[in-house]
Amino acid sequence: MASSVAINSEPPTSSSSSKAVKELENPYEMVRQMASSNAVVLFSMSGCCMCTVAKRLLFGLGVGPTIIEVDHHSSGPDIQAVLFQISSDGQQPVPAIFVGGKFLGGIETLMACHINGTLVPLLKDAGALWL
């Protein structure tokens, strides 16, 4: 039921710092970097009730996700456009949950995984839970 869209993480081919800066200016690369460098990442909007539900579920399970409030981020509109492309099924781009560097989905997928029992093993595999 969970979609697992991986954001490709290719090793850098050049050690040039200007290339690294340019890649981080690219919103797709920014999202990829954030998602791949943390076990669980939740892209959220500060006033979104479904984002609050996702946060409470993850915190309730003992997960400390990295939370990026898109509406408070300097590249927020660009990040939101990337999330909209990734979700591509016409659903809201936030909350967007990444587990182990892979796009899990939105609130519907998160809740479905929780209900069918696949969320905890997924979080354990990503290193977000130890018990």
C-alpha cells in the first residue's frame, strides 16, 4: 500500500564547492538532501491540522522526526512545488513523510501503514525506532 519513491542519491562527481552550493539551490536537491540525511522527515505547514496529526502519531510511536515547516522555510514555495510533483496523485503535498530517504506518502499512507501494522517495521528498518 505504501508508495516508495526513492529520491536518487548519486555521489557527487566534483569536489567543487560552487557545484555543491548550486545543487542546494535546486529545490529538488534540497528535498533529496533533507530526506536522505535523516531517518524520518516530515514536511509540514504550521497551520495544517493533518500535519499535526502526522506529528502526533510519529511522536506517539517514539519517533523524533525532522520537521520542516515549509511555510517558514526560505525556499518554501519551491519545496512545496517539488513535493507536489513527488506526490503526483493529486493529493495535498503536505504533510509529506519520508522514511529512510524514500517518500512514504501523505497522511493517508501514514495512517494506512499504521493501521495495517507496516509502519513500525518500516521505522525500525530506517533506524528511527530501536525497540
